[in-house]
Amino acid sequence: MPSYAAFIGHQPHLSLAELAATVPGFLLHEKINHSVVLFDSGVPLDAKFMDTLGGTIVLAEKLEDAKARTEDIPEILGKLLMPIKGKVTFSLRTLGFAPGTVRDFYRKSKLHLKKKGKPSRYVGNERVAAPSIVLRDNGLLDRSHGCELCVIQHAAEASTSPLLWIGITVGAQDVDAYTKRDMEKPVRDTSVGLLPPKLAQILVNFGVWLAKKNQSPGPMVILDPFCGTGVIPMECLMRGFTALASDKSEKAITGTTKNLEWLRKQFEISKTKAPSRVWKQDATKPFDAKAHPELAKGVDAIVTETTLGPALTKRPTMKEVNTLRSDNEALQIGFLESAAASLPGVPIVCIWPVWYPSKAPVALEKVWKAAEKLGYQAVLPPTIEIVDGRMSLLYRRPDQFVGREVVIFKAKK
């Protein structure tokens, strides 16, 4: 089985869950410093697969030489770079080494290449690895103009000496593409909160995982009944999925429609390749398959960020939180009742709000019992541990007063 190292984002628990849900035959080996995951995959992974992940920054594949030492780094790099014609560019992505040691790796590698008659330059330095955009722009991912060597030193269980993991980077996030569809889309609504495209990708991947577990045949069909400005439907189209989107707000419907039309033009996504449909609908009311024939053809998964409530510019009081929670509980229960009645058996990936007053965080509670009565069972991808007793995953930046609780529901058998 091929082995990989994933350099993950600022929400490590969520990033690990995405890997566990998406990588065929995922086998976790180790988590290092909340920033790297070492794992085996049942199939080879490449840059195309990397582009489907929202929570992984860089993906590296382990090289076969299990007995390699740090002294061998220049020679290993040389073997990878010598077949490339002309001047080459290389980079080192390291973990577990002092900056001075990494500086020596760069210096000795460049000197080794010079002795071999290979002109070279390097990107990144001993303190900061080369950004993803630099790896992509300089041909280091497809090895057309160079490569990046990944070197990780980590503690070994039942051993006094550290272990060395050496691999080659095979994928890195396309930061330009994320920025383009996040910041340049024609409609952005800051009043309802902005769902990051990377998080939307993760949610969609959970939906794919659930659909596979349910053995849904044919291409993916995903419904977002709280579509807002269409971030989740946009990520569906990027994957070639059918995107069905609805919202009770006319403003949201107009915004989603414009954003999907813009995305199709910018990324050349035809309606034949990835169909879509947008309509006005209160998600707490039954979904009418007669009015919307696309629903009658079958939905593989509901993937949505319901509502986080009003945007908060300061830390809320407990009185404010109790009111917000009461209103949100009623909406979430209404939505689940609607989904259970009109789309029975369809799994759900959704986001609920978590408020952060001055004391402990406050999350939804009543909706859990309602979901169970409606026949839904909360699940997590394999190997993912339950945190704080909640069968969910948390997404929150330190400066936010409202966090996101990602909940994954499948229908009970």
C-alpha cells in the first residue's frame, strides 16, 4: 500500500476526518504536532485527488527507501532531479528539524547537484516552506522542472531513536482557484456569514462518503436547501456533480443563480457535465417532487449550512445566546422533520451554530433527540475520535463568537 503524509490545515480534527472519509482503504499511522498525518492508502493518490480536498494543504508520497538517513538527502534529491533537462528547481518541506539543520540540507543539496553538473535553484527556506502557489507555478508537482522533498523526523514508540520519513510532494492546494471563486464571484453576502470554499469541499466529501455507504448508484446528486449565495452548489459543480439548491430568500436564489452562471463561465463547466437547478423553498416545508422533478430522480445526499443566526460583532450575553439557541433549535427540528418526511433515507451533512459567551460554549441540544426520533443516526468517519462527548466536528477560528458544528447523519436501518 502506498504511504502518504498530509500537511493539514488549521482545523486538524476536521481535516483528518475528511481524509478518513475520502481515501480508499485509509489506514492511520500517526498524527504529528496537529499539523501532519501519516497514513496508508489503498490506491495511489495524485494532484487531481488533492484538488478535491479542502482540509489538506500539501500531500506527499513516501519514497521506497526505508533505510534512508538525513545524510542521504542530497543524493536522494539528486536522483530525482538529474533526469530533468536544464536547470532545476527544488524545495524541502521539513518537520522536526532545527532551522540550522534545514539550512544545511539546502546548502548540501545544491552543492551535490553542482558537483553532478546540474544547475539548480531552490524555493522556500529553513524557516518557511515554499507556498503551494510557488510549487504549482514552478513545475514542482508534476516534476517537469523540479520537485519538493518532504522530510519528517518524529518520535518512535518503543524506540530511543527518532524515525525518518522521506517522500516527494505530489499535490498542493490551488490557492488561486480558491481565491477566485471566493472573492471574485459576483455575489457575496457578509450579513449571513461567509462559508469558506474549503469547508464546503469538506462537507461535500462527507456527503460522498455517506452516499457510498448507502450504495447510491449513478453520479452524485446533492441538495443544499439553505443555499445562501451558493458556495456548496459551486463546489458540487467543480466536482462535476448535479447541484440542487433552494432557499426561502429570494435574494439568496438570485445570488446563487448569478454565482453558478459565473462559475460555469470561469471554469468552463457545462450544464451537460454538471447540471444544476435553483428554486425558492422554505426548508422547513415538505420538498415537492412533483414541482421539482429533479428530486424524484433521487438525491444522494443533503449537504448544507443551515443558518448560524445573525452575525455577531461582540461576545454575546447568556440571555442573547438562550434566545438565539431557542430560535435555531426550532428551525433545525423543522428542517429535519421536512427532510425525513419528503426525502426519507437521504443522508444529511449539516452545520449548526455554537455560541461563545464569556463562559463555556453553548451548542444545540434538543435537536439531537428530535433527530433520533425521526430515524437519523449521527456518525463519524472511521478512526475519528469523539470529542467532548459530541458526535460531531467543530470548525472555529479563535476570534469568532459563533462557531460551526458539523453534524453527519445517516438514516437508521
